[in-house]
Amino acid sequence: MPTYLMPFCRVEIAVQSLIDQRLNVLLIRREEAPYKGFWALPGGVLRVDLDPDLGAAAVRVAKERLGIPPPNLCQMKTVGAKGRDPRGEAGWGLSVVYRALIAEGAATFAPGKRVTELRWVPVDELPTKIAFDHAELIAQAVNQTRSDIAKLSFPTGFVPERFTLGELQVLSEQVLGHTIDKASFRRKLRDRGLVEAIEGEQLRGSAHRPSAIFRLRRSAVQPNGI
Amino acid sequence: MPTYLMPFCRVEIAVQSLIDQRLNVLLIRREEAPYKGFWALPGGVLRVDLDPDLGAAAVRVAKERLGIPPPNLCQMKTVGAKGRDPRGEAGWGLSVVYRALIAEGAATFAPGKRVTELRWVPVDELPTKIAFDHAELIAQAVNQTRSDIAKLSFPTGFVPERFTLGELQVLSEQVLGHTIDKASFRRKLRDRGLVEAIEGEQLRGSAHRPSAIFRLRRSAVQPNGI
DNA sequence: ACAAAAGTGTTCGTCTTACACCCATGC
DNA sequence: GCATGGGTGTAAGACGAACACTTTTGT
């Protein structure tokens, strides 16, 4: 059997979060050619010695960057071409791209380790200089996230354990980038059995009617899909 | 910079077609371990020397199997794990999986070339012995195809150039596996501007009213997405 | 009493479904 | 004439958007 040369394989991750009421994506500034000085999705090399499978590789890479294992990793697509990465044979580079959505403030960046510039960037104020085809990948990740939220499919770990319906609505509106109707939002949640009130608990203390505390029903949370 | 060992990279393709009024998928019988004797999706090794990018690799592999370049190749997902393929370091195998839908009778198998058993299998009569996680991949490919057709998104090259609305409906019903309402089907096609009648052409000769001949409008065909 | 947010009901228009009905042809 | 598939209209129901409305608290 002949032996074949293989491409240089990486995993990239589009991590999104709400920062200052807006959907942001985590980007890194490249310090090496190609695209030196451009912004790119954080990622890392697939390590056949460390990673039992692709999902584990994504978890490891994300943990190196974020300090936490991201709660809802899901695969978006794979890109690969000759000339994409100088470290591969014939420049052949292959990247499996994942996305994740984390709660505001959950990430504790682990700087050092050649992560000099890791930055949250609002998705509607992206820089113009974006490396590779990552601009398109970011757009696709944002679209998928918005589509999930619009369908009331809330990724694991993005929504807090306990919340009021008002908080859930504000969160959804911030992800979607527009307001939504309160009555319709609540009716859909109720009719589809997506949330359940926590018996006897409510949030008081503000100058208005107290709100009930809810949690997601397990059937409503989107599975991990790594 | 350290050099890393890379996984063994392949491309697999779930080719679907209507055979004898039913949706079928093309499978191959494995002649080597692992999963010797099991059925699997046809595929091939990613060749960094031959393939300019991932899409081109998929086209090449499909052409080797089918004799034609498949008209509507689209990426589904990528799977990868240690122990998946003995040819990789630590058995690490990575497969980028595509799907395609071809018109009945379009494929001209190119046997020989270690393709001893290549066979169309109805998707609701799959064999029990399916290699790797290919059973799940096949199910996913079928779901995506049905979802496309249900949304009246007809992949390029699957639908004939010229057709009657009755033919298009029968084709859709065979893919979906259930009948659909004629009036609704036609109204949706009309309202969304998906098809256009070819001026002055009609199909006569049968013992009933002749039917108009239609073609897809370009805006209606699903782009290639490799 | 009043402001503010929680929570609900009701109307309206749009889209889908199911079904009934005509039309044109070959036999 | 009649069987057959092509082609269209229509009423019933499902669903979502928009808006008005009531409820309950702290001040």
C-alpha cells in the first residue's frame, strides 16, 4: 500500500458571547505570515497524540484559549485547500470549524502562551482585515446562533440555570439584534413546554410586580453535537 | 517549530438517487479490515498532490466511482477519531463527508479499480452490517435530502432540464416517501416563482389532457456548496 | 396614586391543508 | 361518453405579529 502525504490539520472555534448588551465573537490577532497582523478565529493544531477524537480536540483547543471547556460546541463546516497553510505538504491546510456560545463573563482568558491579542469584537463591527475565509465563517456562525435563538433553541450553558422570562427575552433580543413581542415569546415558550416555573420562587425587590423564576426543561436545550 | 503527526484524511460521499421509484444510496462492500464484509459509503484518500481543495477532492473521488462528476455535492460533516483507520498515526482517521443527489440512470459505474461491489440500496432497507458510523451518516444525508425537497429546494442536476409538474410531484413524493397535495404543491411553485412554463411546448400522446413543460428558474436551484 | 415591569387575551392577516371542482384529451 | 391525469378555486384551520389590557409591586 502506498503511503500518502497528509494535510496540516487544525481546529478553529468561533466563540460567541454577549458583551455590553451585544453579540461578540472572540478573535485573535495573527503574529505570523500568512495574514500577519490580520484578525482570525482562534484555533490550534489537531494532535493525534493528545486528542481521542475531533470533539475532544475542539474542547482542548477551546480550553487552552478560554480557561473553561465551552459548554455547547458544535461543528459548522470544514475548509481545506492547497496554499492555505505553509506547514502542510504543498501548503495543504485543513481546518475543522466549530462554534460555541458562552454566558457573559464565563470565560477566564488564559493569556500568555503566545496569546498576546485575544479580543471580543462585536459581530456588527468586525474589522476589515480578517484572515483566510474567516469573515465568511464568522458570518455563518452568527447566522446559526441567531437562527437557534429565533427558534427558541437555547444552547446548553448559554442561558443561566435560573432566570425570569424578562431576562430570557432581553438575552434573545440582544442576540437577534431586534426587539420581539412579549406575548408571542411567552406563549411559544408555554405552548411548547420549553420552560417551567420553579415552584414558589420569585424575584422581588424592584418597584414593580415580582417575576416568577423559570428553568429550561431538558427537552428544550440543544444537545452538544461534538 | 515542532512538527506534528497528522491523521489519515479521507473523503466519503453519500450519493443518492431514485431507483425503481425509491430513494437509494450507493454503498460499497468493504474487503479489508476494519469492518471487513460490512457496507460503507464509498470514499477515497485526500491527495494533497492532486486536489487543489476539499471540494475538488470530493469531485475526483466521486468521479472515480460514478464515472460522472456529481452535480450537487455538498458537505455534511466531518468525523475523526483515534482508532478509526489503521493507516493513520495512532490509528487516527479523519473523514470529510459529502452528499449528492443524481438523476436516475445518470451514473455509469466504473467498475474494476478495486470496486468489486458497488450497489444501490433502498434507504429504508439498509443492511444491518454498516461500517464505522456510516449508518448515522446515511440517515443524516437522507434527512437533509428530504428536507431540501420538502422546502422545494431542488439540487442542481437532480431534476431533469424539462419536466411536467406531475413528474416533479412524483419525484418529490418518491424522495419524501409520502404523497403530497397537488394544488398546494403547484401553488407554492407558482407563488415563489420557482418554475416557468416553456412557451408553446406541451406533452401530448396520453389519454388525457396534455401537460405544459416547465423548467426550473435559476433562482430556485440550490447552489453547489463545495 | 403612580410608574414600571409582569403577565394575559384578542384580533388580524398570512400561510398551509384538504378537498371539490372544471378542462382537455385518447379511446 | 368516459376514464384519466392536468390544472384551479375555496373553505377550514394553524400559526404568528401586533396591540390592548389587567396585575402586582416599591416608592
